[in-house]
Amino acid sequence: MSFCTLRLLRSSKAALSRMTRSFKFMPIAKDKLEQLLAQKFPDAQIEIIDLAGDNDHYSLKIIDKIFAGKSRVEQHKMVNIALKEILGGTLHALQIKTSSN
Amino acid sequence: MTDINQQIQEMVSNNDVVLFMKGTQDFPQCGFSAVTVQILKNCGLENFLDVNVLADPEVRQGIKDFSDWPTIPQLYVKGEFIGGCDIAKEMFQSGELQELLKEKGITK
């Protein structure tokens, strides 16, 4: 049995109760979210806070030079595009704050 | 341009400040919308158009496509998309939003 399967089994009970509570939105673990963002913004300083302790409401602060010279709307759109696959489906609420320095 | 796009374009062109929100400014139905209403009021804005997206599914989806922005609320000033709740909050805290509204002659 692989490590992943083991981990999956261990977390499945908690995951199941979360899923039955909210079918539409599936929570995502903080480190997974961090991982996804680090892939898309390799040079960024990323800070994520789990606001409600439920893996479903996050505050995200992301500092990256690539935001320089871009409007806030453009900066947020870059983050939204990067997170498109999880925003709306997996993630319920994400507060975003972007900065270039 | 589709009908709904045309409608939204007219709303944001014909009004100084438009807030697409859940509920109304007197009865917001979402925390983020409520915060944004409060920010606008704290900027000294007495009059702005509130568009309740919950009342019209076409507007609800339409505004997301129009702005290319996935969430509600959405704030427009003089036809320009300013952002959602996070950006409005950040701009209010730094004083930029108050400045923008003054600059555009919307508040004194």
C-alpha cells in the first residue's frame, strides 16, 4: 500500500464528514494550495491563512515582482487564472492581497 | 455584444458608481457585499446604484463575464471596474478610494 493510499484512508473519515456537510464545495488543504501557488508563482513570497480552520476559507497574501506595473485588478486576475481549476469548485472563499514588493 | 452585456455597459456608463452585489445596499445578503456597501458609505457616498444579482440570474452570470471576474461584489466607478471587496477594502484603507471618488468629482 502506497503512502498516498495510507494517508487517503486516514483522512477519508474527516473528508467524508466535510463532504456531506458541503457537497458543492470541497475543501483543499493549506499545503496543497500553497503547492499549487508555488508552482504558478515560483519566485513569489506566499502567505496563506486558514481563516475558519475548515480548509475552506483562506486569506492569501502573495508578493511577486511580476506584479510590478500592473493594476490590482490585473494582479488579482493573474492569481485567479492560476487558481482557476480550484476556485469556485474546490475553494469556497479566498481573500486575495497582491503586491510587487 | 449580447443583450446582457449591453445592459451592463449602460448601467456602468450611466451611473457614477455601481455596485453589483448580493442583496441591496439597505439589505445586503452577503458579508462581502455588506462590507463594500459600508466602505462606499464611509467614503461619504450617499448615492450609488446597487444592482442585486440575486434578483436576476442573467445579470449574476453576465457581470462575471463582463468584468472577467469570478466573484460578487463588483465595484464600478465612472464605467471603470475597480475590483471586488478585497481591492475596495485595500484602497479604502490606503485612502486611494476616497481620493479616486474626489478626483472624479463624485464626492467632495
